[in-house]
Amino acid sequence: MQTLPSPSASTDFDMDDWRSGYRSQPNEYAYEIEDIDGKIPAELEGTLFRNGPGLLDIAGHPVHHPFDGDGMITAISISEGRAFFRNRFVRTEGYIKEKAAGKPLYRGVFGTQKPGGPLANAFDLRLKNIANTNVLYWGDKLLALWEAAEPHRLDPQTLETLGLDDLDGVLKSGGAFSAHPRIDPSCDRTKNQPCLVNFGVKTGLSSTITLYEFDPKGRLVHTHQRNIPGFAFLHDFAITPNYCIFFQNPVGFNPVPYLAGVKGAAECIQFNAKQPTRAIVIPRDGTSPIQTIDLQPCFVFHHANAFEADGKLYLDSICYQEFPDLKGAENYLEADFSRIPEGQLWRFELDLATETSQAKCLIERGCEFPDLNPQHVGRPYRYLYIGVAHRPQGNAPLQAVMKHDLTTGQEEIWSFAPRGFAGEPVFVPRPQGTAEDDGWVLGLFYNAERRCSELAILDAQHITQGPIATLKLPHHIPYGLHGHFMQNLVFNA
Ligand SMILES: [Fe+2]
């Protein structure tokens, strides 16, 4: 491991090392983690839930893109300095049917096709809800999320799949529910209790966004629906006390290759650099008019945070110069990183009075998967935690975790390079802590040297000192997507 990347680093990872993190993990485990370097902080109590593709093949047929892999939940429960591990696949209808059939039965959104070529795939427009994007505990329910359909409810202790969940009748059958809910730490409608804010989008020639707000018991307290013109690829959004903010990426959708059984739906997205990206600002009151502000053209999957200050809206987002598809590579494992744009963190200042914007780049180093102190969601904040590339310029896999001080611009990095690969860092506040950065950063990373995954626990105030504890799993977890830490919810094996 290295703490300070060399500015001249150009060969900081090996492609075979990187690829080896994309092996299917068909096994399901439950055990106490015995191999620990360092010491787990005594005050750290709760469970880290993570979601991501557990299978990169379907009965031996490789998926075309990891985003098409079946969802597998990982839970690492920490209490009194000990840690218990459990992983389990979400038993979606598709997972069960394909296991029984021993072959792919569905097309994937990101290009996975059924065997048999275009004839076997044309006009098969069914969606396989693969439940692989995020996992969240809210209203006494553990939910595996996938943006185009309902969540799957899981048993938080055993991770057993309990079935599709319509959120007590809120969602219609097959109703979209984004995998990026935001938790407002203090919401007027819930008498200053937290509330869960989320959306579902239905898109085509125009798009309908449905917004939902739930109280801590999981009861719907507010919903409203807004229409916007044009096709909208909306993976994430940001909130403030008064607004929900979306970026409508400058993309079109040509359905012909999808209908013809040649490409997946997401492969039919076309970036148009001549169009602006549009900030869609929707007041949370449900009645005030939407405002639309044009921005520089860029593609955004994820927003870090938003806040209101000085009569303006500020939004921190991971921007790509264009849609970061595989740029013609036959296979994601053969992706040429130098041809794919890297994500960079930009701050957008939106002036709602004049409907104008300004933007500046805050992190040039390739980055993704931002997180922050949950008490600052939608509020002014100082510290951002984010996965970054080891090399300072250009695109490369995430191999490090960065703490970025948004006030001073100071960056602190801990890198797992050359053989470690990082994912989403999760900030966990210290109980009774008051400073914004008083807590820990948890990151599940893949150690290609051991071909196993490890959970690193870093002191958020001393990132450059490296992990204070490393929990070494005796197997790997394929590179994952998103998750949460649920304080005080613990289980043992
Ligand atoms: Fe995401």
C-alpha cells in the first residue's frame, strides 16, 4: 500500500489484477471474521450493508456488463470489537428461474442477451428486476433497490428474501423506485425527525417524476408528480430542505437496436455534446413551479450533496465529459480506461432568481461514489469522502479513498494501490461526536494479492495514517455498488 500517489504514476495497477475482482461469487457465507489487522473501535456498533452484482455470469454465460449481474447483499455486523460476515443473493424471480433453467432467460439493460442471437432477443422487452444497486434499512425494513422496479424486502438478520415490497401500497406493480433515496436528517413534515425522500421516473418522449417522502416508520407523508419534456436518464438526485434537484443528462435514446435484439436498452443511449445538461429544480412543497437551468454538457450518475446558501442552490456532482460507455470494447473486462472519460467532482451554483449557473471543478482526479456525514445531507458541509484513482490524472480504477475539505481544498488520501481496488466509502459518525469529521470511513476493497476482499476502517480525522483495522475475508466479494451503515443494528453468525 502507498499513502501518497506519485504524480508520475502511470502503471499503478495491473489489468489482470483489476479483472480478477470481477469473478462471480456463487457461495453464501455466515461466520465471525477472525483475521483482523489492528483493532476495531469499541464505539463502532452496527451493520454495514452493501449491494452489488454477485454473479458475473448466468450459468456459465458471462454478463455483458457488471450492472446486469444478480444482486448479492453483503452484511458485516460490528459489535464490541468483533465482526460477523454474511452474504446472500436476493432471490428475485429472475434469479430463481434462471437457476432452475441453467441458462439466461432475460435480457439485461446493459447488454446481456439471451443465447440465440437477435432472433431470440428481438422484441423481448421484459425487465429482469435484479435488485443489485443499493440496500437500505428504513421503516423496520431492509430493502434491496433497483431503480426500474419495486424493492425486494429482506430479513435484516438472515438476509433471506421476503419478496417484492410495494411500500404498503405506495408502488404499483413494477413501479419504479430509485436506488438512490436521500435521508433528510430533519424534515418539517416529520416534526424534525429524519425522512426518506425518493423518486421513480417513467421516461419516453416526455418524462414523469414521482416524488415520495416517508417518515421513520416507513409511512408515506408526501407525494407529488411532475412532468418534464424529453427523455430523462435519472439515476440519482439531490435534496435540500426545500428542493429536489435532478440533472437531465444531454442524451437521446434510439430504441431500434434494443427492439431488434442487438443491444441492451442502456447501450442505446446517445450523448449529445451540443445540448446542455439541464438542472431540474422541483420544490418539495409539491405545488410551486419547477425551474430549469441549463448547464455545461456533461453526464452525471451521482450527486454528492446539495445545499441552500446566500439565496442560491449549490450542487456537488460527479461529472463525465460524455456518457462513459465501453467505447466499443466487446467486453467490459477489455475496457480501455484511456478511452473512457473519468468522473470529476464539480460544484454548480444555481441562481434561481436569474435562472443562471456557474460551475467549477473541485476534484480533477478520477473519482466516484461520494459520501458525507449524514447529518449534513441537504445542508452546508465541509467534508466529502470519495473513491478516487491512484493516479492524479486520467481514467483508472478506483484504488484509494479521499477526504476532501471543501472549505480549504485540502485533500487527504489513503491508497490501496498497486494491488488493492476500492469502492464506495461510507462515513459513520462516532456516537456523541460533534465535529463533522468525527467518525470512521468504512471501505470494502479488493486485494488482488490475496484475491480476497477486506473491510478497511479508517479514522476520518486521520485518513493518511491508513486503516486502524483491516478485516480480512477468506474470499472475495465482486466489486459492488452502494450500501449503508445502520448504527446499532447488529447480528451474529
Ligand atoms: Fe448509483
